[in-house]
Amino acid sequence: MLDRSGGRGHFEQARRYTVTHEELTRELSPHHRVHGVAASLELQELLGNWDAASRLQQRVEDAVAANVATPCVRNQRSLLVCALGRAHLGDEEDARRLEQEAEAHAMSGHGTVLNTPRVQLALHRGDLEAVESLLGQPDVRRSNWFFLSSMATHLDGLAALGERARVESQASRLLRPNTYLEPFALRALGVVRQDADLIERAAAQFDSLRLDWHAARTRALL
């Protein structure tokens, strides 16, 4: 539901869903509560609203600590997204702490589910070697909960590495009007082609989706 609503840019619908989800899970098991707060966090991740993500951080840490007996990919992933939020807000010390805490809940076999926030952290830090080592092919099933964030990050990573052929091939399939991934595809194409008009088009589309942080980040490339 979050993937479909977010994919179409229906973020108010997605927000109502995440609020309801968190309310319904609040009185359930620790594992349910991790999923509840994770849904809210994952929406802020898509929006690039790192202030809101930071406000969820304590709830995330408390939920993960209570869920330590139940293996769950969202234990580790949620802490990594919180680390990404702290990094974007300029608190590198807390970002590193959260990354280390996430490793205490390490799981294998989840590919881009876990590597997406890691790639974003590496991009933020300018560590292209780490980007290249972590970049994997997102799950092509668009029903996958993490497809939007994984695909957007995949395009960002390929563009940062200058992988023009791969960007041209993969971005062209995502140029669907009024969808979340279209401006990411335009931005990646603009970067590898060194085309300022495409980058500005991407920024304008982020504006139309009210994705202010993404729009500002895109204009910083001009």
C-alpha cells in the first residue's frame, strides 16, 4: 500500500496508512511495533524529510531494543535509515553510533533492502568505492515494499559512478509521468549526459510532488 501510494505521489494517503498502521500495532507484540514505526520512518525516507525521521529515532531505537529476540530485517534497516537521517542533519557522530548499533542486528541475504541506506550514506560521504561495492540490482517486483527507495538509490549510485550505459537503459523504463521515480530517472540521465535542462526538469517534477529536499538536492547539481 505504501509502495503503490508513494509510487503515484499520493503521499497524504500513504501518511494516513502509516499512522493507522502504527496505531494498530502499538498494543501488539514488540515485533509488530517495529513494523509499525518502520512504516512511518520509511515514508519519511521516501520524502527526504530527515527532521521528521529524526523525531522517530527514539521510537525506533526503543522498538528495536524490545524486539531483540525476534530476527527482523527492519531492526537493522530502521537503524540504518535513522543513521542516514542523522548524517543528513550533520550529526556524523550519532550516525556512526546508529550504524554500529545496526550491525548488532545484522542479517544476510536481504540485498538492496539493507544496502539501500548504506549506499545513500556512502553517497552522502562521497565514498564512491563503497557505492560501487554495495550497489545491487533492486528487486524488479514493484510490489516489493522497498522497491521505490531501492530503485531511486540505484539510479543515484549509477549516476554518481558515471555508468551512462546502465543509466540510459534503466532510467528509460521509469519515465512515467506523475510517478515517484520519474524525477530520479530524469536526474540520473541529466547527470550522465551533463544536461542541465534535464536536471532542472527533474527538480521541477520534485517540486510538483512536494519533495522539497529532493528538489533542493537536484538544483545543487546545476
